Amino acid sequence: MKKYIVLLIWLGFFAPSAFSQLKMLDTASYNQWRSIAIPNLSYTGEWVLYSYQNEAQGLKHLRNTKTQREVILKDISSAEFFNRGQWLKYSAKGKGQDSTFLMRLSDGKKIYWTKAPYFTVSKISGVVVYTKRVNNVNQVVMLNIEKGDSLTIDSIGKYKLLNENGAIVYIRDQELLYRSLKVAKPRLIYAGDVTDFSFNEGDQTGRFLSGQKIFSFSTSVPRYAEVLDFSTITAPAGYRLVPRLYELSIATKQLEMELLPIAEKASAAATGKENMLVRKKPAFNLELWTWNEFPSRRLQRRGRSAADPDPKFIYNFDEKKWTSVLPVKSGFVYVPNAEKYDYLLSTDPVPYQKMVDWRYGNNSDIYAIDVRTGKRKLVLKDAYTLPEWSPNGKYGVIYNSQEKEWQVFDPAKVEFAGFSSQLAYPVYDESHDKPNPAASYGLAGWVDGTSIAVYDRYDIWVIDLSGRRKAYALTQGFGRRNQISLRLQGASFKANLDLGKPLLLQSFNEKSKSHGIYRLSSGKLEKLADYPDYSVKILAKSDDGKAFLFTKESYRIFPDIWLGNENLARQQQLTQANPQQKNFRWGRAKVVEWKNFEGRQNQGLLYLPEDYDPKKSYPVIVDFYETHSEHLNEYQTPLYSTCTINIPTYVSKGYIVFRPDVLFTVGKPAESAYSSVLSGTEALIERGIADRNHIGLQGHSYSGYLVAYLATRTNLFKCINIGAGVVNITSNYTALRGNGAPNLFKYEVEQGRMGKSLWEDTSGYISNSAIFKADKIQSPLLILHNDNDGAVPFSQGLDLFLAMRRLQKPAWLLNYKGEGHTLDGLAAQQDWTERMEQFFDHYLKDQAMPAWMLDGMN
């Protein structure tokens, strides 16, 4: 018996490969795939709420992360946790109107809410607040959902619920009151006509507006204090002061306030008594364009407009004086968030507004304005970015794109001075390959009111703007040593960074192309999750900071939801959206490297079939759009094509897909593509990966333009698909886009990468246009270009097709009428997916030519 077992095992090694049992992906299997909407995590992380986007509409999964108990909620239109995650409020769709329920998660108890259609709940409190109208009187009810206690307040105006202690601040009968559920009577804050108030729950202080005065108050101390009396302020001539609730304190010395121009007396024509003109309807409709008009006027004619800002004034309380800081209706004022300051910053875009058509960006001159005199001084000319103040209003900074440095405003010298030169490494995007100036890597935040945290390519640096301390790497140079980019997770660059608390960082490893998670705590950098074979990204963090929702993702791993503790030491998979993937041939992805024709090190992604055998020959499709290698660890869902191939489907059917990065040189964008794409394809042939006689090429939009050019430069590709590509940049240079903007900027400073105007480099524009060399094209073309394309005119695709028709070269043009730059309609996507596959299969797999390629629509 043992001999038979051994024999069977031995024969098993020669049994057909397990790969042969796997199925090929096809369009019929697409509906099996599910994607996950952004989940919600409760206050402590004990509960998670998620849904699958292509599951039955309104279906929500509510899961307990400790017990794994799951509740399915149907027909849900909205849902949110409250009372520190102990309760769930959700609305279910009904025949007439939605029904709202409150569910206690500990035991599943449900309360069918019928008291009021609109009500609010608190993330950290069990108090439910709703309003109702009884006998023409507005009432606010505060209901403790746990105890059933309630408090009803009649004749209420504006109110604010205080989450922490179940209290409320409100206006009633010309009184400002504070009331807690724990006490029997409200506490009077102010007796008088209160029209507005604000409240900061953090320090329990607020302000209110009564008549012409602003007062400050505190719920912890039963008193209030006058902060501002508008009646003592005289508005500048021609304006009237608008009393409203400004953010200020007793210590505030200057304030920007809203002023409205006083309306002029109605003219006689407006009264209809004099100078009445009867206008006849014109016999024609004239649109006049002038060579020196502002683009905004043209855009307004096309239905787009933007309101100019009103003039700005600063009031000095000590001197009782107004200073005009923005007398013209242009630009914006950036006021420090400080109680006293001598300067503010403003922008003036007027000198550059006529250039928007070919420069595109909102460039402006930056002025420093002396709030004491109103005198303006130009401190930065032709700025590509906008200034900003530190949270305490002490420092104004800006990234100077032309100098490629961060600069700080020096009020003593009334000028900007560079400070990022303290670092030995660039603070600008080193991979930038367009004609316009490179952007910065960004600001991470502010530290201690005097220091700023900035990014370089890899690390976070802290620079003391007072100059008392040397700059230092907050991440200790770990990023650069390991070629790992470290960035704050979900932090605003304007935030104050508390280095006494742990900071969560998202990483990107340039070698493995994977994302990870690190934590900076007490000056030490700790790796929480960083793996070479897949990426880890945070989705949500519990409010108590003790739990995370995150994903693990690669080309082979769908980004399911995982739960981890604060160290990610304990990890738990919560979803398994696509278990059926294991039944299909999926393939694998890897990074390949080679030297391009310019001698530069080039990378790209290579997708290989599941049972790839280097001894066999496979059809290859080359598909690219700028760069791809950084997307190695990204999952790709099987879907109908909106423009280019669905990679998992083609790999599953035995194709190799190659996606080379294009390393651009300004002025030679198309030749740059030739250098990167052709050299990479030749490298695959030399390594025995690609069969020279079975290689196809594809590109859409900008890469459609580049692919059209490559068709004129090489006969290597057996067939080529060009989607929505420009073939004549000399004509497209002045063409209007769907939004009314001309393409001038696209070529001079943006993605077109010519870097000069048509007249500065006429030969360059011609040599980078495929239409002038269409007679060189030998590969059959499949052109996808729709007549409602708002990015690239349909005429570009038509031009190429008619050129091929005149030259009697094989070409097919598909125009899905009414569709845009890509296909939105499902029926169009399904049809295009089938025809594109038939095109590639015919030329690369030697399958029969489909009827539509032989006989057209007949």
C-alpha cells in the first residue's frame, strides 16, 4: 500500500500544472469584482462600517472588530457613529421618505426616530439634539439617549451644542444662556439683544454681538467683557461699516473689517423718467475678440466668471485710523493671525492676467503693505505661488519657484529672504520635466512658533526662522539613506506640529516602489509597516488613536480593509472582497531597467502571464503614459476599457504588457518617447522576452500624441492603437479646449513640453507633429477619437485617418458619437473593449480579421 502512495505522489509531480486549472479573465467575469468604499471607524475602533461600491445599492456592513459579529443594513442612505462609537445613527430608504434609526451597538437595540426629520448627534456625547415647532414657537430638545432624560428649551434662536458635557449655549428672548443637562436652570451670560455668537469648546470661551458691540465671555467664569464698540468707529468716506462677529480679543490692535460702498443715488435713467432709450433687438449676434483683452472677459462670455475681491481696509484701534491696503479690485490680502502686526502681504495678478492663455498659472506680484501708512512695496515679482503666514502670524513665507527656494518675509528690511539654502539638498521637485518652474516638495508644518518644517525628496527638515538654531532633519536622514520618501500622514501644511506627541508618516520606497507607515515619537523613527512586496496605506484612525484601518496592496493583492492596533503589531483582515481572484490566471508585475538611447537609466513595468515560460514566445503590448514604475504595487481591477487595455485581462489571456517610463527633454517630447519606449522594447527583444514580430503599441491622450509620432519613426510595431491623440501640434497650439482656454499654455509651459512658442521653434513644432510624416507610417492604425472630446479636438483623429486613407494605408477610426475624451457610457465601453481586443488579437495572435475591419459597419 505504501508503494502505491509513493507512486501516486511521484506521478503527481508530472501531473498538469495547477496553472492549467485556472480560468482566463474575460468580460463575463467582470461583474464578480467588487470595490470597497471608504470605511468609517468608530471612536475606539470597536466597530467599522463599510460597503462595496458595486454591491446592491444602500447595503452597509457593520462589523464588530473584536467579536467579528456582522450586521447587514439594507437600503442605507447615510450612517454615522456617535456617543464614542456606542451608537449608530442611520437612515434607510423607504417608499415615501427615509426612516431614521438609532441603534445601540452593544445589544442591537433600535429606536425608530419619529420626533423630528432633522437632528444632530455628537461623536463623543449621547445627547441628541433636535428642533420642533409648537404653537408657532421654535423648541430645541436635548435628549440623553442612554438615560432617556430630556431638556426642552422654548423660543430658541441660534444655538451650539457642547459635545463634551452635554450642554448648550443659545439665544432666547434677548438673552444669551448656557444650559447643561445636569442642572435644573440655565445660567445667564448676557441680557440684551444678541444677534450672533461663537464659542470655542476647547477653552470654554466665546464672543457675541449685541447691537454695535462685540463682547467676550466664558462659561467657566460668569462674566463678560466688551471687546469692540462699532459706534466709536467712523468708516472711511464713501463706505459704511458692517458690524459682524469678528475674531478678536481685547489685546487686538489691528483688524481687517468688512466695508461696503455707499450706494449712489439712482440716476434719472434708472427712475424711468428721463433719458429713456428704447433698444431694439439686434438683427445679428456679434462676439468681439480683442488682441489685448483679459482672458476672464472671454471666459465670462462663455459662461465662466469669478468675482473680483472688494477693496480692503485695516483699522488701528489705538490710533482710531483706517488704512487702505487693497484699493483696487484685484488680488488678495494675506493678514497675519496676530493681535498686532506692522505688515501684511497682498497679491496683484493684473500684470500677468493677459498672459494666462500661454502661461496658464495665476502668477502675481507680491507686495508688502505697511498697515500704519498703507504704503506698498514690491517684494517679489512674477510669483508662481502664494504667501502664507505662520499660525501665530509672526512669519510670512513663500516658495520662490524661480529661485527654487523657500523664503521668509523680513519686516525690518521689507523683503523676502531665502532660508532653505541651509539644507544641503534641493527642496524642489527634482523629477520635474516640464518647461514651467518646478514645484516644492511642500511644507510639513510649523514648530514652536519660530520654526518651520519642510520636505526635501526624502526627509523632513526643521528650520529655525529666527536663526538661533541650526536646521536639523526631523527624520534623522533615514529617508535619504534608504531612498525612502517620508511624509506626514494626513497633516495640513499649516498645522502646528506637536513634537511631544507621536507623528504618523506615510513612506514611499523608491527601490521597492512600495508605500509603508512609520511613526516619529520622542525624536525616534519607528517602522510600523514597510514591506518590499506590497504597499500599506492608512484609511482611517480611531479617535482615541488606538486603532487603524489600512490596506495592503500590490498588483496581485486587492486592497482589502485591515484593522491594526496603535503599533500595527496586531493585524486583522476585515474584508475579503474578491476571493474569486484565486480561480483566475492573474500574472505578476515587476520593474525592469535598461539604458535609453540618450544613455540615461530607464525603468518600466513588465506584466507577465501567470505561467510565464521564458522559453516560449508571447505577444506583447507596449502601453505608456509618462511614468509607471512608481505604480508597481497598485491593484488593477478587471473592468471594461474606457480607453486603453485592461492589463489583468490581457495578461490573463497570454499577453505580456510593457509600460516604460518616458524621460522627457523639454523641446523634444516626442523624440524623448522614442528614446525611452523604443530602447525599452528593444531591450525586451534582446532579453528574449518579446518576439519582434508580435509587438503592438498603444497610447491615449498625451501618450496618443506620442504614439502617433512613434508610428512615423519606426516599423517595429505590428499594429498601433492611437486614442484621442494630437497629430498636428501646429494647429492644436491655438485650438480652444472645452473650457474655453486655448492650448497655448499646454505647449509653452505644461505637458506639451515644447517650452517655446510656435514662432520661436516652428521647426520643432513641425518635427514633433505626426501628420507631416504620415507617409512614413507602416503599421496598421486603430484610431479612437470621439466627437464630443473637450480636451483634444475630434478633427485631430480625423486628420490622421484621412491622411492614412489618402495614402491608402490600413487604418480604422472609431467615433462613439456624443462620448468625450474617454468613454463614459457602459455600452460604448463594452463595444470598444471587444473591438480593441479583436484588433490586437488579429495582428499579434494571428487570429482572423473581424468583419468590421474587413467590411466596416456593413
